[in-house]
Amino acid sequence: MRPGGIEASLREQGLRMTRQRKILLELLEQSGAHLDADHLYRLARERDPRLNRVTVYRTLKLLKDSGLVDELDLMHHKGEAHYYETRMKQEHAHVVCLRCGRVEEFYGDPLRRMRRQIENHLGFQVVVVRTEAGGYCSHCRAVRARELDQAGYAAPARGSRRRKQ
Ligand SMILES: [Zn+2]
Ligand SMILES: [Zn+2]
């Protein structure tokens, strides 16, 4: 979390601390996960049953517009859903399994390097970078290999061997 916490972050953006803003930012920080609006709404209701859906969605939009919260589509692996996470985390890429929907975060120097290269090469001042990779996690790779095998597909290596014979 940024020094000074949630209240300071809101103040930097010229926003007052309200109960719903505080609840949503706390939920996003504490979960550390990528939650969709409906999930966030349900969690927020547990903290304050008076909150309604419109307020939660409107607050989320405000936090997004003021750059405190990031909106992600995570390779659209579940259709049109959007996911939210706090921007107070260190910059990272999202790596999404297209089969089971598992989301990993990749932190590291390549991202910082890419930002610097974009700034140097294009003379841009980069304020936000969103990097996503889609593929299959190690579990799903194994499952897919079994499925393809059972379906009778020849692996490329086997196919080329057959051609040589
Ligand atoms: Zn997977
Ligand atoms: Zn993330």
C-alpha cells in the first residue's frame, strides 16, 4: 500500500473519503485478487447492508476514472466481465489460463524496461501499462495433452516420424 493509505490516495485525487469508497478500496487491497463488479458488490454488502448495486457500480467507476483502480478484461476469458484491482500494487502483467481461468501475476524488470523503452523511443510519458498473456497453465497443459491424445490426434513429433518411414 502507498504510504498514507487509502485516505491519502483519495485526497491526492481530490476525493473525499466516503464509506463506500473506503469499503471498496479496502476490499480490493485486502483480497489482492481480481474481482468483478458483482463479486465486489456482494462483498461490500457484507460490510454494509445498506449499500445498493447502483452506488457500488458508480463508486467503482469513480475510482477507475480517478486512477485508483484498474479495470481489466483478463483476455475476455469469461466473456464480457471486467475485473478490478487496486493501482497501489506494483506494476505487473496478467497471465491468464484460457481453459480454467486461473490468473497469475508476473512482476519483474522486463516490464519496467519496456516502459523506459517506450518513453525513449516514442517520446511518450507513459502513465499506465497493461500487459496480458493468455495460454494454458501447467495443469491444463497436461489435461489438454491427455484429451488430444484420447481424441486420437497425433503429436507433431509422431506425425513427422511417420512421414519419414
Ligand atoms: Zn488452467
Ligand atoms: Zn493483478
